[in-house]
Amino acid sequence: MFRIAVEFVRVPDAQLGYLAFGWVTMGQLQSLPLVIVGLVLLWLSRRAPVLEPQQPPVQSKEEKPA
């Protein structure tokens, strides 16, 4: 995300200029797949099962610790 933000204030390469819509640069286009992969990985990690801590067994008064 930082790379895409920096591209807004950076002067585009002279031989390429802006590629689309008058503001999209080559650096933004090259960063976009990595941002998408990162978002997919975050989404997959949120879908993963989460282990919940188990409560220790409660000892009754009749049971004596060994």
C-alpha cells in the first residue's frame, strides 16, 4: 500500500509516463498483484479455525490429589 501511495507523488518514468486514466503509473500496476495476494492471504487467515483454550478439569471434594 505504501508503494502505491508513493507513486502518487513521484514523477513517472519519462519513457512510460502515465499508463491509464492520467494517474496510474507502472509502479502502481506492478504493486497491484502483490496487494491482491496480501488481501487474499488475510482473508484466508480469518477463515482458519481458531483454537480455544481448554478449561482445566475441576476436582470435586471427594477426589484427593495424588
